[in-house]
Amino acid sequence: MGKTEKGVIRVVFAGSPGIAVPALRALAGLEAGGVCALAAVLTNPDSAKGRGGKSGPTEVAAAALALSPGKRILKFEKLDGNAREAVAALEPDLLVSFAYGKIFGPKFLALFPLGGINVHPSLLPRWRGPAPIQAAILHGDAETGVCVQRLAAEMDGGDILARERFPLSERETSLSLAGTAAETGASLAAALIRRVAAEGRLPAGEKQGPEGVRYSALITKEMGRIDWRAGTAEIDRKIRAFTPWPLCLTGFAGSELYLLEGRPFAGDTAGLPEGAPPGTVLGADKKWGVLIRTGDGIFAAERFQFPARKALDWRSFLNGARNFIGSVLE
């Protein structure tokens, strides 16, 4: 089997956002240990970032430069003939992907004699698609996990090669859960690559059946607006799922207002106004924060932020928004 007979496989790593960086670092560690050779890093082209809109590299590209300044970094708009020619010249054995952001077609996958693997942060076949972490939080799943699957023609439909599951506490945000998934995925991928290097092939996997297949939806900025007629638990899940992006917002006094943190209120309701419509700011509780009426209860908001302003805890926010109590958020 050529290079793989010696236990050193040539790997191309494909990834773009920060969630993929621990897996890249794990691969770099395997390369340093002589397990594999990291032939190149495949990532998305530079794009505008931050308020100034200055173009910058993906988090994976930046990490690759920091790990190994001479490492070859490939940035293609499309995985077309030119991209395939450049990758073929590397004589790769295995493709390792984590949140790359583009679909690998059959011609591209054919460049890798050992095939390709993809790290996916869900318990497949549940939550295939672009936003599995957010979907698990939004739907109140009791557990989630990370799978490593064989890359196949059907999106996230390949055989499962490795899996790790963990419970959800109902306080995770997408930011915190992505951190857990990133480290778990890196560990699973590294262990699998060690096995591939030793055996010279991908192991047989567990086929995904049609039962339990669910698809996550692409998250858009417009999805962040809070509907105060919804239930308290639903609003809580939405705020946590949309942290750190796109964040949840509401309308106050003709301005947009981000609600960054909070939780369902479970304190004493004595003395609070009754019969107020959803969105009414009922008052403040020194333990829970600002109390807002929802469709079925009360949500306690703890951190706020006006656009282009710094985030504030609820006490500091109320000091500058004295007419907030009694207002109706939209």
C-alpha cells in the first residue's frame, strides 16, 4: 500500500472555524511523533472580520501559521479542477475534515487512497447539517456528542467510525458546547488516525440507518429576535443556542437590545404585576436579575448590550436605563 505500509500516512486537514483548531493541533502532534505527515491544510479563503471589515484568515489558517510557519495552506473558492490538481500533487493518503464548510465531491475524494473522515459534533444520525450544536440546545436534547464518520456522498451520512456522547446540563451555550466538542473531536480523530497508520486502512464502521435522522437548519442573524409570547424554556434555549452568534435581541424604546444571559425565573412572584402582556419588564430581583414576562412564565435576564456598546450586568444596565422597568419589549 505504498507509504501506508511504513505507518506514515500523508494527511490533508480541512477546516475553517475555531472549533477545528484542536483537531489541527492534534494532527501536528501526531506528525511530530512520526505517526503521519501533515501534507497541507485546506481552509476557506480570507474574509472580512470584525466591525472594521478588514480581511483576515480563518482561525484554522492562523493556527496553522502559528504551529508551522512553513506549512502549506490551501485556500480555494471552489474545489474545482485547479484545486484537485494542487491537492493531487501532494500525493495525499487521507483527508481529515472538521467544519471545513464545503462539500467534497467524488472526484475530490478520489484523490485520497484511504478515503476521508469527518468530525461532526452531534450523535449522528441526529442533527446532520450545518448547525448541530445549536440544534441540540434549541431542542432541549438530554445528551449530545461527537462522531467521526467516513466521508460519503450523502451529507453526514457516512459510516460511523468513532463516537463519544455526553449529557447536557441545560445551561450550555453554543460557545461552551463547541469547546467540549472541539476537544472531544480532536481526541477521537487522533486515536482513529493512529489506528489507520498502524493498519493501513480505515476500519469498518457502523452504517447509519434511516431511523432517527434529523437535519439542523442554517442559523441566520434574523433568527435571533426574541418572541416574548414563547415559553420561558424556549426563550432560554434560544439565548444559549445563539451565544456567541447571532445573539438574541429585542426592541426597547425604538432601539435594538441584545439579551446575553439569563435563566428561567424560579423565585417568589409575590408583589409582581399580574396580567401583564408578554415582554413586560415586571421588576428586578436582587438574586435573579431583571424579570420579564413570557408566554407562560417569567424570564430572569442577567446581561444586556446595546449594539456597538459594551456588555453590562443587569444592575449596571438599569442604572443607565431607569425607564426600563415597566416597559414592554418588542
